[in-house]
Amino acid sequence: MRERARDKGRLEDILEYSDNVTMLIKGYTYEAFVGEKRTYYSVMKNVEVVGEAAYMLSKAFKKAHPATPWKTVQGMRNVLVHDYAGIDSKELYNTAVNGIPELRRQVERYLTETDWEAWATVPDDFEDFAE
């Protein structure tokens, strides 16, 4: 269920799993990353969870925050879950090194700038709710 009241928790999940990705990938070159299966699959799973949490955000929240490429984040999750044999390891590495830190910065800002009590009570058809 994609309720506005759960958006904050889902954003907190994105932060937690993004931090896991950053910790896991730290110090790894691409070659080392693909050569270390434990790290590779750990990063993959954490990126998947980030995408799932993004998917579960309310449509209103995603619409109110268009600077974040939500469809891209969700799309990576879909590839990891449904097209696991077709995963591009370079794209996964790039996501872990570049995409995840940028997403984390945006999400951290949303968490601090949003009035969560007000957000949870605004009707879904109210499109101009700002951070």
C-alpha cells in the first residue's frame, strides 16, 4: 500500500540501504567489484531494496519531487529482480558509485525539509504541496 503516512519510513529505508551500498563498494575498482562475488551480490541486493522502497513511495510524493529520477531507480530494481541474467555489471557498479550517493543526498534533503505531519494529511489530489 502506498500511503503518504509511510513515505517517511520508506525514505529512511532508502538512506539505510544506500549507506550499505556505499560501505560495501568503498575502495573497490570495477574489476575488484566483479571479482568479489560476496560484495557484488550484497551491493546488488541493497540496490534492489533501494528501488523497492522508491517504488513503494506514494505517487504524490514522487510527483512532488520530480528532481529525483524515480522511474530510473525503480527500473534498476526491476532489472535486478526480473532480468537477473541480463544485469550489466558496469551499470550496477556505476549506480553504486555515482547514482546511490546522489539519490541519498536528495532523500536526506527531502527528509529534513518535509513537514511530515502536514504531508500525511494532504489529500492526494492536492498537487501543489511543497517541501
